[in-house]
Amino acid sequence: MPNLSLRPIGRDEHLAFVAGRPSVSHMQVPSWGDVKPDWRAESLGWFEEGGRLVGVGLVLYRPVPRLRKYLAYLPEGPVIDWGAADLDDWLDPMLAYLKSQGAFSVKMGPPVVVRRWSPDAVKAAIADPAVRRLRDAEATSYEPRAFDVADRLRRAGWRQTEPGGEDGFAAGQPRYVCQVPFEGRTLDDIHRGLNQQWRRNVKKAEKAGVKVVRGGYDDLPVFYGLYAETAERDRFIPRPLPYFQRMWTALTTEHPDRMRLYLAHHDGDVLAAATMLTVGTHVWYSYGASTARSREVQPNNAMQWRMMADAHQLGAAVYDFRGITDTLEESDQLLGLLRFKVGAGGEAVEYLGEWDFPLSRLLHKALDLYMTHR
């Protein structure tokens, strides 16, 4: 598709394009820019010669203190034809435009799948002491075009960001995720895909009287109390409550089902809560939280199963558990989370990861040093 042009577009034009596609990241819709007040957001559109919109991207600009320069970030985007014969036709206009806006570096996350591992393949990899990382295990399927895309990006000067630390997560968005395929499957099919422990726990929760309900904006403080407890228990820094309130307002204003909140009740106590995001036929489990109280009634399994059932009712083609660890060693504290997600019938999926293009090598190197020593 030669002679592509690029220019800023309005929210309505951006949303109309997204509505015509089966799967677009929730970080590539206009409302996501409203969730990130420390970044300036802009919607970009790619147009063919006749003026038809053929691609979009949400760019977040992060200013550098005391300089009128920006890091330009397209999380899990842009939404373009990644199988195009010449990616330069798409990416060169984007780089030129972002440079004109004062960007010194561009980071993007091509939504391109590289490999998939079935639940059985992940289970076998965990059980094999010779396999220490998911990337070393034999994949169930490969996407040949992904390797072609990676080669083209390298030749064009893009640099792949390595997966972060020992936990397997990148500094930006996760390269490895867990997804339950829903397309062409009944809810009974999906239930049969749960492993034995999952089915047992869902039944146990039901027998114990766990009730999962949908919440609203006014329930976010309850969710946040559990989230803060989870952060302390699992030793991570929690986002503040206003972040989730802003997220709710921005996303549900754009679309009433863009964000949902679920709460698991038992004997008058809320034991677990989670947020769910939807764009088209792609549904994500976003943030989860739980208390250490009454774990034996299995509120998390009950809550996830209700969310999966509701996602199926919404017409989801995939239920996305988001990030998983790449490390398969028993000593890894995130291995239990991987087992939980795969136990729901989830495949491990590797994406192409995040890529950087330094428009100013000096400032890009300074950013690298800052991020390393932060």
C-alpha cells in the first residue's frame, strides 16, 4: 500500500476505526490517554491515496524535565497492517511526524504473536527440570510472519527491548501473556477446559455461598482496600485510588462496557475484586485483588469464572489474563500465578515485545542510563 500519509485524527474517527476491527489493545483507544495525565496523548491516522483511513495509533508523549523533548510511546500499537510487504511505508511517516513534535525516542509494541504454548505444553515445561524458561520450551505453534517483522524492524534501525529482570516481565508491557481462546467454543467447552483443581475450586466456592457481583464507581474504594493489601503481601508498589477512579470515568464514558468491576462476597465480607476491560471481541482481566481471609472458600476462582462467563456472553473471542512470568523455576514467586492462569485453560503467548527507535542518540542513551539507575 504505497503513498501512505499520516496526520492527527479526532477521537470519533479513531473509535470508528477501532470498532471495525476484532481486536485492538485497550491501550490503543482514545480514552487510555485520559487515564495517563502525566503523558500528552494524540491519535494518529494513516491514510491511503483516496483518503481512506487504514491504520491508527494512540501516542503518549512523556516530557523530559527542563527540555522541550519527549519520549513518544505507542503501547501495544500502532494498529496497522503488520503483514505489509514494506513496513517502512507505515513507520517512516510516523517517525518523521513524531520527530517534528519534539520526540527524541519512539517506543512501540507491535501486536504481533510469535509463539504459543498449549496448557499441556506449559505444564510439561514446568515439570521438566532442564527447562528453566518458557522461551526454551518447545512451542505448540509458531507464527512465521513474526520473525519476518522482527528482521524488517532491525534492518530499519529499530532495537528490541529485552524482557526485564528475573521475573520475565519487560519494563513496559508484558511480552508473555496467558490467553484462553473462546472463539467457536460454548461455555461448557470452556468449563471443560478448566483443569481439575479449577473445577473443584469453582464448585467449592459455589457450595460455600460465594456470590460474585458487578460493582460500580462507588465500589472502587472497596476494591482499592483489597488491592493495597495485595500489594503489601506481594511486595509491589500500588497505584493510588485516583488512578482507578480516573480509569473508570475515562473508559466507561467512552463505552459503558469498556471497564467492569467484579466483587466476590462471602458472609457479608468482600474477599476478592477485579477489573475487566473490553475492546471488540478481546477481553482482559486487568487488575486483581484479594484478602488473605477465608481463602479456603476459593473466591478468586469463583470471580474469574463469573468474569469468563460474562466475557463469553459479550461475544469474546479471547479472555486475556495478561502478563505471566517467563521463569519456570519453583523458587520463582510468580510461578503460582502462571499455574493459576494456565489452569483456566489458558495458552502461554509470546508477543514480539517492545521496540525503540532513537531519533536523538544522545538523549536516548541518557534515558537508558536514567532507567537503568532509577
